[in-house]
Amino acid sequence: MSIAYLGLESVRQLKNVRSTVFTFAVPLVMLLLFGGIYGSSGQIDKVTGLPWIVVTTVQMAGYGGMMAALGQAFTIVTERSVGWNRQLRLTPLTGVGYLMSKVVAALAVALASIIALMVISVIVFHASLSFGGWALAALGLWLGVIPFALIAVLIGQFAKPQFAQPLFMVVFLGMAILGGLWVPLSVLPDWMTNIAQVVPSYWLNRLGQMGAGMGGDILEPVLVLLGWTLVLGAFITWRYRRDAARQ
């Protein structure tokens, strides 16, 4: 039943037109805006050595993937408020299966967003990168959004409906800024740059850039994101079991 529910939940999320459009629209508008300014200039980013439009595309694709993953928080809060998760506990579906369904659904929407933004960048701005570079960048970003799906689950477990959106915005905007997904970290104060290296969005961006450049010490971002995944996963499991024991 867990496997069947994983598939059903993923399809349901992809059919959620309002959420899907919002997930695609915001990063797409930003890509078109920044791409229109820098896309035809042929500038090279000094840090990565990649064309500026490629760096911008990776940033916006990471931004869209992160948005898709964190958006699962609203689904979980809604299901908690109507008692849906309590109903699921009466079925053979395990708690791990329920939580995994949210992560898989987040990854499905995130992958669609990442690929769509990269394809649009190539078509509209003729972003120049090898197929292998695009594929590795997309793979890095896709795997890198797993911690954000877990953060969404965590928000969904704790937040009340009236506080879900403000909490989401604080987490989302903070991650976007500190991850360098909106503006280069070089323009931010040093103390913010130091904090940025702790948050997962910074390493999500790095992983995508390393994939696009097909080089770099990929082990570091992988280990940091894996650490976030393990810690969040353990905390979520503890919280879910605690809630189940109360009911």
C-alpha cells in the first residue's frame, strides 16, 4: 500500500494546478527578467567560469526546486487540520510510507520545475552548455532538494494553519537569500556569507554549479546535504512516533 500511495500522492501533486503554476511561475519570471538583462551579454561568471546565463539558470532552477519541496508544508498542515493523517493511521500505510509520499511528491514536482526552467533557458536565451553539463546540474539540484522536502515535513508537523504561511515565507526567503539564489553572496556582508555556508540552500546552489561545470570537490556539498537529510529525517521520525503515541 505504501508504494501505491507514493504513486497516487505524486500524481495528485502534479495535478494540483494552482500549486504547480505558482511553483513554475515565480522562478520563470525571475529567469526571464535576469536573462533579459544578462542573457545576451555573453558575460562569464568569474567564480564558476560558466556563462552568466547558465549560472542564473542553475540558480533559478534551484530556486524552483526548493519552492516545490517546501510547498509540501501546506499540504501536510491542511491534512493535519482536517484529520486526514489520523485516518491514514487506521490503514496499513505506515508512518514512514506517509512521510516518504510527501518527499517523493516534492521530488516529482521539483524535477519537473528544474527541467522546464533549463529547457526554457536554452530555447529563449540559447544558454550554452553541453548535454552532460545540463544533466549533471539537474541531477545535483534534484537530489539537493531532499533536505528541503524534509524541512517542509517538519513545518507541516509543527505549524498550525494560521502560522504556516508566515513560517514558510521566513524559511523560504531566508534560504533563497543565504543560498545565493537571488543575488550573489559576494554583494552581501561577510557575516551573512559565513552563515550561508551552514544552510542547505548554499550547498544546493553549489552542487548545481559543480554539475554544470562538470568539476569541483563535489564531496563537500554532498556530505553537508546528507548531514541535513539524516538529522531532519531522525527528528521527523521521532516527532511522528510521538504524535502517533498520543492518539
